[in-house]
Amino acid sequence: MRKRMLTLCFLFICPMLVAQKQLDNNSIITLLKAGISEDVIISTINQSRGYYDTSTSGLIALKRVGASDKVVAAMVVKNAKNASEKPVIFPAPPAEPAQAPRPLAVAPTPPPIPLEVDSIGVYYKTGSGSWQEVNAEVVNFKTGGVLKQIATVGVIKGDLNGLVGGRKSHLDLHGPATFILYVPEGRSPGEYQLLRLHETKEGREFRSLTGGVVHVSGGAIRDRLDFTSKKLGPRVYQVVVPAEVGKGEYGFLPPLDTVSEKNMASSGKIYTFSLIGAY
């Protein structure tokens, strides 16, 4: 008898208590946890304003707290009735904090090729930052010493003495001196030789490698200076000659296409310059 009276009380009083606010899933979960019977909850849903989340996650949450299929069905029917009256608007989930966009990886841009570098040759950087072509001088060659026979491969290797007229180059530069090599098609900067020239009675002289192999104590090793190059574009390379090489006469010798070790003499060209000190 007491249970019946309690049920009747909830049937009439509970809707009055909740009628003053709009019901949602949390309201129904509160009634379920309070032990309110299924009939009372359904009656409350039918008689009160309410909008319910009947999505998959919403239904799972209701079932976890003991909502029966009838209670869930009443909520679905109530939503359908609300839809016929006005749109159901559920509160939007909180927006996630915006993340700063990742910076795009940018490939390093190679240094531009100067406009003055427009044909095959050797160029030097002036004090004002512009580029000028290094004038080539005529060089005369003659074979120097006995040619070396490499028995294992049968290749003749040797070195050439080169002679340039005049005791000094017309181009004076301070070190470090920056150059650009614009090489012919099919060539590489490694085929150029940076050589130290020595003053003689006849002009300036150097010894150059023709086959690339001589005895270590030979003059060709003494006169040849190593250098590294930086590619600026197709067939265009930058070379820096440091001040540490010292004052003196120098030149870039292009590949010796026309010089033959069997000839006693032959001519070519060399791009000469003088280092007169450091900046």
C-alpha cells in the first residue's frame, strides 16, 4: 500500500517539479539513479519539455545507468515530436584549441648566377661586388723530364713545362679572391688546375700534370694547388682562393685538349692573376 502511494505521488508531483526546466539526458540519468520507476520517468518525459541526445554515445550512457528500452523509446518519440514543432538544437561540443600550423620545409635556394657570367671562361669578383672576365694569356708547353711508363695499365703519364710571356699578370687581386668557372659542355671544375707561376728570365713558368700521375717530389705537385668548388648552376661553379696561399702569380689552366705528350711544343691558354696581399 505504501509503495503504491509513493508511486502515485511521483506520478503527479515529479512532473510538476521538472516542468519548470527543460529536460535532457542528465535529467533522466538523475531520476534513474534516484530509483524512480520506469512508469514515472516515462510520464515525466511525455509531460515535460525536453530535448535528448539519442546518438550512439548518448544511448550507451543511458543503458549504463539502467535505462530500459521503454524509457529510451519515450525519449526518441519526444525528440520526434519536438522536430515537428521546431528544430532540435544540441549544445556544440567545446572547440579544441587551434594548433599553430607547422612551417613548410623550404629547400635552400642556390646563389643566383651573376648576369655578367654569360659565356665560357673564368670570372673574378671585384671590390664593388660585380663580376669581370679574367683575360686569358697564351701559354707555350714543352715536355719536361722523362715520361713515366705505368706498366700495369700501359698508360704514358708525364708532366709539361708551361711558359707565359711577361713577368706579371695584368690582374691584381687581394685575397681571398673569388672566381667563377663557366666550363664547356661535358667538362667539370675538377679538370681545371690552379697553378702557381714562377718568375724566370723568359717570363712566368709552371709545371703541369698531363696524365695526373708523377713522382711526389716532382715540380707538377709543387706548382698545383688544391681548390674546392660550389655549383651555382649548370656548368657554373664558384671557387675561392684563400689569402693563405701567399702573394705571387697564379693561373687557372683549362683542360689540355690540344696538348700532346708526343709533341715537343704546343700552345694553349691560362687565366692568370696576381695576389698582392690580403684585405
